[in-house]
Amino acid sequence: MRDGDHHGLQASETPVDGSNLRILIVHTRWNLPIVKALVEGAQKTMIEVNNVKPENIVVESVPGAYELPFAAHKLIEVSKVRAADGANDLMGSVNLLDGLNLNSPKPASTPAAGASPAASKSKKAFDAVICIGVLIKGSTMHFEYICEAVTQGIMRVGLDTGIPVVFGVLTCLTEEQALNRAGMDGKGHNHGEDWGTGAVEMALLNTRQF
Ligand code: RBF
């Protein structure tokens, strides 16, 4: 059973349809098995519940939680530039930013030799980002400093870029708590699922006409 069935996330009353959205997940490689479960929870929910197309979910990784805000900010800005380039590029020339990918030495978006420039056409900018990580308290003050910096940093990325950024960082006192919140102990609920739906909901809110 989900811990806190009575106070967990209530489903939205309006449809949360992400079929036209492009979502970025940035996750850490600290505590990777737990992080992976959270990432998979977010992906599964966005695809199966919110109709996000699998090819419209981009996943990147960073070393630790402290790096999440920088990476999210950078990738949002790059995606905006690429989208604008694509819209302005009437000649269909190769986009210089096509090769940018944090983790892949040879990204799939790099056009093969002789390929049509149209193959490198820019994609839509990200509509929302989910930052996923797991911080587990150790015996020094490091945990407190990183938690504070990451929380403020992720909030700032959303406000500064105008793109919603979901706070998918568990800040746990013990590994057991983290396993529970990732749904890995057979008792808890996978919070990644909530973050997936939350990202879609916030992306729709961000583009809604009031
Ligand atoms: N990063 C995490 O994502 N989760 C952690 O639990 C975590 N614990 C850390 C503990 C110590 C003592 C140190 C030095 C780093 C830790 N980091 C952790 C990594 C941190 O987020 C960042 O990647 C590094 O400090 C490099 O900027």
C-alpha cells in the first residue's frame, strides 16, 4: 500500500494529455539503482497514462544532485535555441548545436555523411523537465548543504527559464526511506510516477490560455 494514501497526490480533474509535449528527464548517477526505478516510474506513467510519445522523452544524466540545476538550465536553453533555429532556418542548413549531447560522444542527431540537412532539423523545445536524484544523509553536513543548494537551484531554473521543472529529488535520512519512496521495498509508492504526471500537468498549464 502507498504510504499516505490519504495525503498523497490527488489526480487532476482535467485531462492530462501529453501527446504533443517534449519532456526532459535529467537524473543523477549517485544511488543509481534507486534513481533508475524513479526514472522508469516517471517514463512509464508519462507514456501509459499521459500519452507522451516515447521518442519525446529525452533522458540525460549528471554525476550528482548538485549538478542537476546547471544541466537542466543548460539543456532547456539549448533546446530553445535549436527550436528557434529550426523555425528560422528556411534554407535547411545544418544546425551547429546538433552535436550537443551531454552523455553520448556520437549523438543520434548528428547527421550521417551525405545525409540531407533536413534530417538534422531542430526539434521542439522541452515543455517541462524532471530533475531526479536521491540524496541520503551521511555523517557530515554535506547532505544539508547539497539539499539546500539543489532545492533552491531547481526552483530557480524553472522561474528563470519559464519552463516548469519538477523537483524529483528524494532527500532521505536512510537508504530504507529512499527504497520505500522509489517503490522498491514492496510497500512504498514510486514517486517517479507522480513526477511524470506532474511534469505533463505543469507543461500544459504553462501553455494554457487564460
Ligand atoms: N550526490 C547525490 O546525488 N546524492 C548523494 O547522496 C550525494 N552524497 C554526497 C556525499 C558527499 C560526502 C559528497 C562529497 C558528494 C555527494 N554527492 C551526492 C555528490 C554531489 O551531488 C556532487 O556531485 C559533488 O559534490 C560534485 O559537485
